Amino acid sequence: MTAPYASDPRETRGRLYPEQESAFRSPFQRDRDRIIHASAFRRLKHKTQVFIEHEGDYFRTRLTHSIEVAQVARTISGVLGLNTELTEAVALAHDLGHPPFGHTGEDALNALMAPYGGFDHNAQAIRIVTSLERHYADFDGLNLTWETLEGIAKHNGPVTGEIPHALARYNARHDLELHTHASAEAQVAALADDIAYSHHDLHDGLRAELFSTDELAELPILDACFAEVDRLYPGLNYYRRRHEALRRFFGVLVEDVIAVARRNLDEADPRSAQEVRAAGRMMVRFTDALWSDLKVLREFLFHRMYRAPSVVEMREQVTGVVHDLFPFFMANPDQLPKQWRKDVAEARDETDLARIVADYIAGMTDRFALQQHARLIGSDILETTNVAGAWSGN
């Protein structure tokens, strides 16, 4: 940590519940460690990135994605002279709020929760680390520092307009200054997320045979990456060739972000982390040219991967799972596990109950949601869909 605009753990705004700090770990290191040891973090290993958890052992899950994001974020943060521990904490926590079945599950829960304030995975991550993780004697949640909570809440930029229910509720107790940008560390975590999924979704799409290597070699950025590999390694094995090209693609994105961030920070010349927040714009971003090329790649992935017929069919199936489980638990809250029943007893109205049910479903892994659906609803989608196991041999 060498930059004047890096977040200094000695100047942290502290925790909602004051604690004696560690003699050998900084506050941000403790945050990172608490996130790694959280139940919600472990559950990410069986939560969807793109493919449902049972569809293949080699596809990314939310856990492997989060680890890759943290690795990229820590690298960029170190090069920029930022606090790598804070960057890593935000990166590891950024997807804690995802329900089962990825964005499909989030869309389903948001629709079901529309009468009760909606559902947003970023806001749910805040709810998890400030309330739902209940392991400590002195407080609910993980009691993370203000800087880590701020980074989780607004790593993608200021939160404007209608604030998601779960975030607004916590922010009323502990002001995260949602109208400003986040620290440079949190901004790095956000771009690392973009880099990681742009890279690994290409890997997973190839493994699922949703598109070919030759098709990728014709896309922006990737065309130059494949050309360089072919020049350096003529006749290279098919699998090694595509790996070498994709790792170069990965490097192009990282180097672009570092170059832009350095230029923006040099121009703005912030003398503190607070001046980064007050800058009025993102310091860490892609160049306009690379962002334009990335949008072409994302459009390709949208049509060929995220909306591939096999993926769409499974999306429809798992949407039905969430739409079945939510009303079931609303009508039968006694079927919630014992540790949830105190919350149910204290619910003041239907909105409180709906939030409890949403919390419970959002915490499920893919496999647990499917098991609960089979047990409680009597329908096992793994037996009724011909998509199940389609890529299990990969």
C-alpha cells in the first residue's frame, strides 16, 4: 500500500459494533478472513454461475468465480499501490447475495418479492454480512468495517434512485454514503468481476460446445490473441491453442484497466481515499475502445450462451422451482428449519414473513433447492427435463 489514495486500515471508520482489534491482522484482513469463514461463502460452491450446479464438474460456480475475481483484483490493486486486503475482501463478498440458479433465480425472487420491496443480490449481500450470518456472541452478521460494507454496497458505482429494501434498511442504521463513488479498492473489485466472467464464460461456453474456437477467433480482441498464438506456436494442439489465446485475452483486459486507472488517478491526483469517493467518476474502468469491443463479445455470449436453447430450457425449469417454493413457505412457514422459527414468530406482517422466506430461499444452493422442491412439491426437475446431465461428461 503505497498510494496516498489507498484505504489505510489505521484510518478505518470502524465497525458498527466496536471491537478490540487484532494484534497481528489489520481490520481489512479480519474482514477478508470473516468472509472466507462465512457459511454464505461456503455455499457458493454449489451455486450457479451460468450452468446449474449438477450439469458438470468443470464449469465455474459462484465460488470459483469469486476466487478468480479476488485473484484479478488483488493483482490490479497491488500494481496501483492500493490496499490489497480491502480489495480482496470486497471481491470475495461481492456475490454472497446470489440466490440459487444465478441471475435466473434472482429474477424469479425479485418478481415474487415485488409486492414486498423486491429482491436485489447486491443488497442481499449486505443483509447477509450484517444480519443473516449469526455466529458471534456480540452481534448478528460479520460486523465488517465501514470500508468493506461500502465496497460491497456500491462497487459498481453510486446507488441512486430507489434503493433496494435490504440496503436501505441497513443504511438507515449505518450511513454508507450511497450517493458517492466507492473507494479505488472497491472499483478495482468491480472491474475484476467484469474481467473474470468475460474470460471464464468463454472457457465454459467452449466446454459446453455452445460455440467453436474458430468462431471466437473472429471476434474483436480475440482475433489478435489467436493470431499471436498461431504466429508463435504454429500447429499447436487444439486445446492448448485456445488456452493460450484466452490467457492473452485475459492479459489484455487486465493491462487495459491498469493503464486507464493509472491515467485517471494521475489526472485527478487524489490525496486520500475520500477524494477518490468525491471525484464524481469511476477512476478504474476500461478504455472506450476496449469497452466497445467487449460489448460485441457480450452480445455474442448473450445469444450463443446465456440464451442458448439448452440453457433457456433449464432457466425455465429452475424458475418454476423458485415460483413453487416461495408460495409454499409463505403458506407453510412451519416448514422452515427450526433456526428460522424465532424470526417467523417475530414477523409483524406479511412483508416481514416474505422477507424471511426470501432470505431462506436465497441462501439455498442449487442442489438443496432442487431437493427441497422434490420433497415438498413432489416434482423432481432432474427427472422431467431432458437437459439434465446434458454436459455431465465434460
